[in-house]
Amino acid sequence: MTRAHHARLFRTTCTRRPRRQHVAQRDKRPLRAALAALASILLLPVGAGVAAAAPEPGPTPGAAERKIEPKLRAQLDDSAKAVFWVYLDSAADLTAARGQRTRAAKAEGVLRAKKDHAARSQAEVVKALDGAKAEYTSYWIVNAIRVVGSEKLAGTLAQRPEVARIDADDKVTLPRPAEGKREQAAADAVEWNIDRIKAPQVWDQLGVRGEGIVVANIDSGVDYTHPAVNNQYRGKNADGSYDHNYNWFDPGGVCPTAAPCDNNDHGTHTMGTMVGDDGGANKTGVAPGAKWIAAKGCETGSCSEASLLASGQWIVAPTDLNGQNPRPDLAPHIVNNSWGSAAHDDWYQQIVDAWRAAGIFPAFSNGNSGPSCATSGSPGDYASSYSSGAFDINGAIAPFSSRGAGPGGIVKPNIAAPGVNVRSSVPGGGYEAFSGTSMASPHTAATVALLWSAAPSLEGDIAQTESLLDGTAQDTGSDQCGGSTADNNVFGEGKLDALAAVTAAPRGATGALGGTVRSGGQPVAGAKITADGPIDRTTTTAADGTYSFRSLSVGEYTLTASKFGYGQQTATASVTENSTATGDFTLAQAASGKLTGTVSSAAGPSAGASVTIADTPVTATTDAQGRFEVTLPHGSYDVNATHSSRCVTSGTAKVTVAGDTTVAVNLPERTDGYGYACATASGRPYAAGDRQLALTGDNTTERVELPFPLPLYGKTYGQAWIGTNGTVSFGGNNTGDINGDLPSTATPNGALYPFWDDLVVGPAGSGSGVFTAVTGTAPHRQYVIEWREVSHWSAQADKFSFSAAIGEDGTVAYHYKGTGGTGIKGGSTATVGVENATGTDAFKYSFNTPVITDGLSVSFRTTKSGVVAGRVLDANDGNGVAGATVTVGSGDAAVSAVTAADGGYVVQSPSGSRAVSLAAPSYESAQATVDVKPADVTTVTQSLRTGRVTASKASVEIVLPAEQKRTRTVELTNTGLGTAFTVAEDAAWLTATPGSGDLPTGGKAPLTLAVDTAGLTAGSVLTADLKIQSVSGRAPVLTLPVKIVVPRYQVALDAGSDYAGTDLAGDTWSPDRKYTVGSYGYQGNSSVRSTGRTVAGTDEQRLFRNAREGMYEYRFDNVPNGTYTVELGFAELSDTKPDKRVFDVLAEGTQVLPSLDISLEAGTYTALTRTYTVTVTDGVLNIRFVTHSGFGKPLLNTLRVTDRPDRS
């Protein structure tokens, strides 16, 4: 069994590990001489007086190989030697030690039994190690041997039948915790936490400060010179000198001298909480009258397996500084352990059992992996460990405080103590405030010191001490993780109360009480006996029906005997000093009935669920249909059920049995704060990708634009960062190379963790890679991300695959292939879950726990929210409206999203009836009411009405000589929702009227543009934008460009006419004239044509009813060089047939209009206009007309030439 990450100092509220630190290999040289002596004396004399036994037949090679941990096999593949642990298959019998009367005798008994058993059971293994000349150290405390050896040696040892397993050596580098803040101290310099458990009242009212008791910690060491703890150090002599023998243990040889040291702050801080008092303004300890000793089980910020085991031995039997002459009589009364793992591991179980057998109280922190349930860490989660959770100054449980239940459904933590912003001593004489269950456990340990100091008869009686702590704790209810107000998996038995515990202890004169419980003349084992009197006590009868209270305060007691299945009986007894009172009972069996029931969850019947009947010994396990059957005495019961599924919590149903009856127990879904729940399945189709990303290597990410919006924890995302380390972060780019617990405000956040670990993606073409795909149909499409054939960085030949299918409907599903086992591929170093954008809420499926099997699917869905999705459309054109705001719900529960380019949106909203508001600038908003169903999609698509104002012209261009005025008209039309409009111009030469108005649906409005070239320079070109503003969604501001050209030269001739005037646009026309030098006009023999008929295709009848016929040129002299427009107007003013008049037009020598046949192109009496642009370079503009041979003469109705500086 692996113990990766087993040694964590439980101090900080920040439970996420730091980025990977490459820890140098430990020095494999032999330990210093003192530790060598320790190995021979404290640990086990090897090879001395041990008879060799004949070897027994070994197991088959296959079975032997299975004894070796896969991690160790991988290490030995990579190097010639490795450090490993050989665990034997037997343990010492400590029954005799437990039966000793004094604590010293108990510890002596444990030492003898353990060492003798280790010597016998390890003999053949030690012989083999000596024969191989291997470096090794034997430990009697757990019957194990630490070996530095080869793969061959490990294989040889695994063949031995007495070898149970061979594990790799583990060591973890831990983060430096964040410091807390100092809370307001209570009166007389007492810290808030000390005051909260009422320790000062124990000092002042009962006169007890822990005198006569020795506490110890296994930690990072202690600064023994610190004023808060110096006088309490057992190694300080009366004359001020120090003797560190039997008082200090440094198994790793870390400290520079033989004196205690602390290179991490942690140990000095926890010791200060137990005994700290500098005699002045710093009262940091619960039991300042107690003495302390310490073992440095944690070398720096880490705790190696070797140091923790050696420290555990030393606690039972402290040695001198050379590791010799063990003295179990100098063992401490209490040992505090503020360290542990994030998952269950029974590797330290034998040590805790040895401490209890030796009468040493084992106090442990419960872990910092909260707020999720089932997060208690080992060894604190052992039934034999007494673990503490942490609460703050307001009495609230700390978010980081690990919750139960523990293994087998036991309640964890046992109790809760102050653990947030706890101020205590740190090396160098200072004080700091830290947070963690590391800070909570020392309160409990030191309260035991007060108890045993006040009531010496309790010394070494672990069970009775635990009962006192439990019975006097302040009940604090929590239904988060199961349990009752009196005992639950958040606060345990409640909040620690030192005053109540010491008050209830048997102080002063004491006596004993005992008796026998029978039924039908036979002894009743396991009956509960309660004694209520000056103090209250509870015990149970032995196999022969007897019971005893060895230490009760003298006085009158009411006794009650009860056992499940029997009636209850009461009696009275008088306890006198130094004597034993008697109280016997005869119990009658109770009537009973059959209870049949079912256990189910949202997934259906729960097969294999564990059923317990509260306050009874009755248990059951459900069958494949979730059914169970038990027999119970008549009465009322709480039927509790638990299941190994990580997606449900425990359930309880109440039932009254008065005969045969039935009950149904529901296992509620485990949910996070937002309401995400999970479900698991095996054998579902594996979701694979089909497009490979350019993502390879270690600790890299690639940003992807999501194919559709994806909702998570009420937010909607359009892009994500996919990491090689099995993460999908929506909140930003983060490699997350070292996984951490969930939730955590440390990055990444707003993320999915299908398998967050330090992974490596192979190079392109290797078969390894990260692939994506889109599956399904809207509104249930999924974006699939697959990590194919990846590996952990420490075992890159071992490949596996997994994928995440992320639904636009708010669902998430993880799929696994090639995973499993108890190591890396099973998730032993990985995090699996989902987390919100701030790192304050998450659904943690697993953290460093090997629960990921081959073919497993883990799906997440929301139980309190659903998805509202759809499009916002423009009612005029039916297309999507981008940038619209869709709000679902109101007040604090409102959730909003902004539509994409196609008008689409996705909103994850709390479930229930919800108002939906859809709004966009310049659109009429719309509302709807929907019933949002959990884990479902509700479609809301709405068309928003808006105006649709357009102009009859896209732009206006006016050519106007200087010192003139003109007007032009533009018509506004609205085909959408009625709207007001305003008009604004940005040029002094331009005026638009009206400046505002209303346009109803289908309405039109003329807009007059007036221009004035007064004061403008000939040859200039000016532009302006006319802004027409309306409530039109597509174009709330319609921009109409207006350009004015002030020509240097312009002549407009009404050919064949003597008319001088203006046209409908207000432009001036001159009479036709014959050319004269220096002026302009026509040349050649010509005549005039005219008609009284209407000329079609024009409103300018006066201009087109006259024409000149037969000219060969119009010439304009003295024109400024530049670019000109030539505007020509033609109309046949007779019934000339096509193909009768054909001619060419040349401008400045360039043919611009070849083979013009007016009648063919326009017909007769119909206007035809043409405009051309020419460049003049010689001061003369020539427009020539060339008749085709055999055809009629050229004809021209209008001619205008204009200087165009804007076209130069």
C-alpha cells in the first residue's frame, strides 16, 4: 500500500500543493554513529542470540511479485538500488501490556512485547540481509525493516512467507503555509483560542494547570529557548542547565547540535499551544504547568517515513542522545501529531495501537482537505486516533477542516477545537498566527494534560478520557456530512470544553464500583452501564457479564443497565473512598419484529449499501435490488445507510417497530454549493476526439475557441485553455503542474479536472496527443477533449487515456480507458472534479485517491439549475442580434449573458419559474416566463422590434460654383417599428431640415439639404457627415456622407436653344453659342432641332426639347488644367429609325462614346445621358463628334463641363 503524500503538516488553510519541487534523493550513506547505536539498542539487536529457523516453502513467483509495490518496481528498473520497506505479516500481542496497572508498566510491556516479537519474526529476513551485506534498519514498533537494496534483493525477500509486502519509501515536500491574522486577545493576555475552551477557568477555579503531566509532539522540532516554552522543557534543570537525554529525539540528524531545534516554525507553534506561557503578556498554552519533550519526525517541511516510525518508537521508550538505554518509564503521557495524509492509509495503525496500549493518549489533527465530506486524513481517521477539527473565533467550522465520515462510516473528527488565526510561539522568540487543524489538535492534547493532572486516576485510561472529552464537548449540529447534533462528521462530538471535562473528572477522594449483568441466569456481555452521580460514567460488560468503574468520585450513584434486545433496569449504589461498591442486574429480553427495507438513490436501488440501526449493534448489507432485512426489539429507530459511491451521502429514515414493518432509506446525492452532483457508470461508450491539437510535452497549454458557449457554475465561456496535465481552465492560462485539493482559490479556477496530475503528452506521431471533437445536436451538443495515451512524468512508459465531454446543456462527463489500480493510473496522485471561477466552490470526486477504474465514466449535472438557451433576432430581417443582454431571474439570483454574433446565448440559471428579459440597444425589449428544470435546456428565442430607417440616397454629392446656394432632397423611410429621428450636420455650409421628426411604421419624411458656397475657394472640395439618429437596431445612427465640390470652371449649355435659366436642381444653364477664340461654343455647319412633344426619361423638358445637329466639335478655351466631367444629353426629336444616325464622341482626343445610335439605345423622344471624365493639360477642352459615313449627322441636346478637383 502506497503512502504517497502521507506526511503533511496540517497547519494552513491553503491545502493546494505548490508547483512541483524536484526533491533531491536522500543521502544513502549509513547513518551517523549515534543513529547506528540507536538501531542496535532502541530499535532491535540484530543477529544476537536469535536461533535460525528452517525456511518454509515460499509463495509462487507471481504471488511474490505482487508483494512488491509497483512504484518500487519502477524505481528499481531505473536504478541499481532503492530504499524500500519490508513489512512482516504479524504483530505483537499487547494484551498483557494493556492489563498493567501503571502507565510505566504498560509502556515497559509494550516495549518488551514488540521487541521480542520483532526479533523472532524478523530473524530470517535479517539473516538474508546480513548475507547480502545490505544496509538496513529494523523497527520493532511496526515489525518492519527499512532496506537499501537491489531489485534482486527485493525479489528474494518477497519470496519469504513471513513477508507481507514491500513498499517504496515515501517523502513529500510540503508548502510553506500562509500566516493568519491575530485575533483580539481575551483578558490578561490570554489568546482567544485558550479562552474559548475555558482553560483559564480551569486554572483559576480548579487550580489545575497541567502539573505532573508530560506532553510530547512529533513535529518539526521545538525552539527550546523560546520564552513561552523554555521553563516547561523537561530537559531544563533547576540550575538552568539542560539535559537533552530522554527529552529530545532527532532521528534524521537535522539539527546542528544535540539540542532541540525547529527549522519550520510548525513544531514550536504547536508546542506553544499546549504549554506556552512566557510569564508575561503571552499566554498561548492550554496547560502551562505541564512539561514537554519532542521528537523531530519532520525533517524540514516534510516528514519521512523513517523519521515518523523512529519517533513513534521513541515516544514509547525515550532514549539518551546516543539512542541507547530506552526508558519507557519516561514516556510522555500525551503525544500530539499535527501531521497526516489527505487519504486513508493504515501504515501508522500499529504505532497508534502501541501508544494506547502504553497508556499514551494519541492526539491527531483531522486534516485540511475540507470542506468536502469524507476528507479526513490518516492517521487521524483511525478509530484508535483522537482527531480534532478546527473552528474559528465565531464558532464556525473552518472551510479547510476535513470532514468525515472516516473508514467504515465512523464519525470523524472526534471533536472540534480552535484552529483559525491561532497565535503561538515560533522559533526566535516571536509569535505568529497560523490556521489549520494542526493548530486545533494541541488544544485537545493539552486538555488531556489538564484532565490527568486534575484526576490522576485517569492517567493511561484512554477510553475513559475519550469518553470524558466526548461527553463534555459542546454539541454543535451540522447536517453537511451526516450525523446528529450530538455527534456529526463536521464538529464530531462538539466543541472542546476543558472546564466541563475537568469538572466531570474524578477529582479528590475516589472509590470503585462493579457488578454483573445476567439474563435467564446467563451473563450478558456488551451491556451498557451508566453511573450518574457526582460524576457521570459509562462502560460495558465483559464476556462474563461483569463491569467495573475503577475510579469514581465518592458519593451516591444511580446505575442503569441496558442492552439492545433487553429491557432496561436501574439500581443505586454508594461509592466510598478506597472501596468497591457492587451493583448487579438481571435483564429481561424484549419483544421483537422483522424490519425489511430498501436503500436507493437518484440512480436507483443501491446494492451493497451498509445499513446500521442507530444505538444498536444491528447492521446489514443490501442485496442487488437494494433490499435488507433485520430483526429489532419493539421501539423507534433511526435507520442509517451509507454507500461506497462517491456520488451519494448517508441517508436516515425513522421507523417504529411494533411488529413486522418496512422502511425505505434514500441516499441523498452529494452536491456542492452550486448544486452539482455526480453519477458513475462502467462500460459506457468512450468519448474520443477526432482532431489533434498541437499540444505535447510537459506543463503546456493551448487556448481554443469553443465551438459553442459552455456553461459552468452560472458563467458562460467562449474559450478555454487545455493543459497537458489533464485540466481544462476557462478562467485563464495555467499549467497546474502539481494537483491540489478542491476547492481552492489558488489557480487554476473555473476549471474541469478529469485527471489533474503531472502528466506528459507524447510527441506528434507517437500515438499520444490531445484531441477534440464536437458530438450531438443542439441543444445537447458536447465538446469532447481527449488525452490519448498520456503518462505520468515519473512513469512515462505507462500509458492511459481519458476524456471530458462538456455539454452546452451544463453537463460534464469524464471517461477513462487503461486506468485503474492503486497507483498513479488509479488516481492516487490526481484530482478529479469541477470547480467554480473563484475557487470557492467545487465538486471534488477524488483527491489523491485511487478510485479511477478502467471503463469508468463520471458524469456531473446540476440539481439546482438548468440552462436557458436560444437566439435574439431582429424582427425586421430575422437575423441574430449580437450584443443583446439576456437576463434570467431577478435580484441576487439573476444571471445574464450577452449574445454572440449570431444572436445565440446560453445562460445557466437557478431552477424554477424564472422571468426572462431580452434587451438590446435601440430595440424594444421582450419578456418571457419559463420553468427552468434542473439539468435540462429551456429554449427561449425572441424577435425584438426596432425601427428600420433608411435614406433614399447612400450619399449626396453637390457640384456648386462659389458664392451660390442649392438645395437637395433626401427621403427617409421607416419599414420597422415607429421611431423618432433627429438630424445633425457638422459643417457650416450645410443645413438639413427638418432637424427632427417622427417616422411611424411605413412612414416617409423628406429631408432638405441646403448648401451655400459663399466664402468658399474655387477648386476646393469639402465633405460632411449628416447623422440621422433613430431607434433602429441595425443602424441607430445612419450616416449620410455629403460632399460639395467648388469648381474653378463650369459651363452648362442648352444645345440648340437660346434658353438661359436653371434646371429643377437649381443649376444654371446658358444658351447655346458658336465658338469664338478665347471663349467656348460649337464649331461646324449645324442646325437646330426642336419639338413640342414630351421627351421621356427626364423631368428637364426645356433642356431636351431642343438639339443641335451637324456640329463637329464643342471647344472650350482658357480652362484651367485638371480633371473634368463631361455630361452629354441626347434625344431623337423626330421619328428617326435605328441605324440611321450613328456617330462617335471623342473627348480630348479619346473616343469615349463609339458608334452612338440614339434611337437604337433609347428610342425616339427619349432622353439618353452619358458622363465621362477627362484630363485637360493644354488649357483647351475639345469634344468632337464624328459622323459615320452614310449615316445622319451628330445630335446633342445638353452639354456641361465641370472642373472636378476631387477627381484629380
